[in-house]
Amino acid sequence: MTETIYSSLTQLGRATEAPQRPEDAVLERVANPHPGERYLVRFVAPEFTSLCPITGQPDFAHLVIDYVPDGWLVESKSLKLFLGSFRNHGAFHEACTVGIGKRLAGEVSPLWLRIGGYWYPRGGIPIDVFWQTGAPPEGVWLPDQGVAPYRGRG
């Protein structure tokens, strides 16, 4: 087999079992095909789920992850499996949102990353959690994350 920039991937194009815990998930990366170019990559997970660590009841969120890559890109199948590993994971909204952002930043070392966790109401109160690695780089178009504030029936 010819060696390519994708040869190190272990999940893409293969049957892969879903990890049972976030710490078991393998986040993979591929070389940025446009190194030195500043551009934004967005992942949206409108059906993210985790569990309340106290009650075990499901929690639901709409996640928006924006990052400006440096040398690496997040491989999307591995990201999907990583996010899916939270389905049976008990953690508060803040722990999930910030933990996902930190894990991604640690794996791909982007120039900048932000995550918005728009959580659906628990006990009648929606919780939105935002985290970023620092100030965004100059010259990069940063669109609004596009998630309206929760309005209920309003």
C-alpha cells in the first residue's frame, strides 16, 4: 500500500466500535492541506447527549465547535465517535463543554478554538457554556454560531 498523509488513520474507512467513555475515544488528526492559510473550520453537533452525574437522566445540547487550524485538522469520524462517547457519561454541562474544547485543543494544537454548548433546559433553566483558547487570530472571519437563545414556547 502506498504511504499517504492518511495512512496513520485507524478509524476512517473501517468498522469501528463506539468508545464507551470519552477517555477511551481516539481523536485522530490529519495534516492541514493549507498550512499557513488562516481559515475557520466548524463542526456542529445538534444532537449531543450526556447524562446528569447525579440523577443519571439524559441531557441534550447543540454544540458548535469552531477552530482555526495550524498544522493539523480534526478527522471528523473520530470526532463523531468521541462526541458519541458522552452518551453514557455522567458530567455537568460545564465539564462536558470545556472538557471537549480542551481535549480538541490538546490533540490538534489549533491557532484558536472555541466551543459553544447550548444545553436544553434542565429544571426549566437552559444552560449555555462557552470556552475558547484565547483571542481569535486577526483576519479570520468568525461567523456567529447561529444558535438562537432558548425561548421555550415564547
